[in-house]
Amino acid sequence: MTEKHEIATVLRRKLPQPGRWIGAMLLLALSACASVPEQSAAPLDKQEVVARIAQSRWDALMKGDFEAAYKLMSPASRSVVKLEDFRRKSGMVTWKAASVRKVECSADDLCAVRIDVKYAYKLRIGRTVESDQIMAETWRNTAGGWWYVPADAL
């Protein structure tokens, strides 16, 4: 027996005639709410899209998934920077935490992103130093998507 049928049975047995009518209306209203399909979320604005993509890049860096982070670089940047070089440079530090702080878009195809980053790196003397800073990134919409453009490529 389904939950709706169980509720209807309880209402019939327990409520007097006027109460049955109210109970039936309540059951009808509840079942109507349950059958309404979920509305699709409103489309994301470009700041939200860029924030999610930028965060996913930093999540990949924190996991050590340098290939996934590399794939978010602009096609033009990837044509100049090899994956091995990107992996070596990105792996020089241990990324501890990263959170997108702010996204500002100055044009339809250009956004500046600020990220709060915590990281650790090993000094030549063997001591590990931890630090944090706000990183600035440029993201450009080109070639069918949003891409990270390294500062040295600008």
C-alpha cells in the first residue's frame, strides 16, 4: 500500500464526515505538490560560470591532478606550454586550499578572478613554509568556452 493510500485510509477511519472532506482536500493538495516536476534552475550568469570553472581548476591543482588543471588553460596557452612543464611548475608547491573570492567581467569574453589560496613549499634547506595570498587570474571566453589565460601569456 502506498503512503497516499495509507493516509487516506487513516483519514476515513478517524475523521467524522466533515473532517473527511477537509482531510481529502489536504491529501489532494499534498499529492498535487508531490507531482509537480522540479523547475529547471535559472541559467547561470557568466560570473557564476567562470567562478565554478576557476574553482574546479584549483580543486584539480589541490588534488595534484595537473592534467585536469592544464586542460582548463586556453588553447593558445596550451600550444606554448607543454603538459610536462606545467606539471613541473605547478608541483613546486603543495596547494592546501583555494576559494574563489570575486569574479569581475569587463567584457562579454573577459573576466578577472580573485582566489584566496593557501599553499606550502619546501625551501632548499629542507624547511617547509606555509603561506597564503590572493591570486589574480584572467579568464577568456574563446574557442567555445571559458579558459584560464596565464599572466605570462597576456
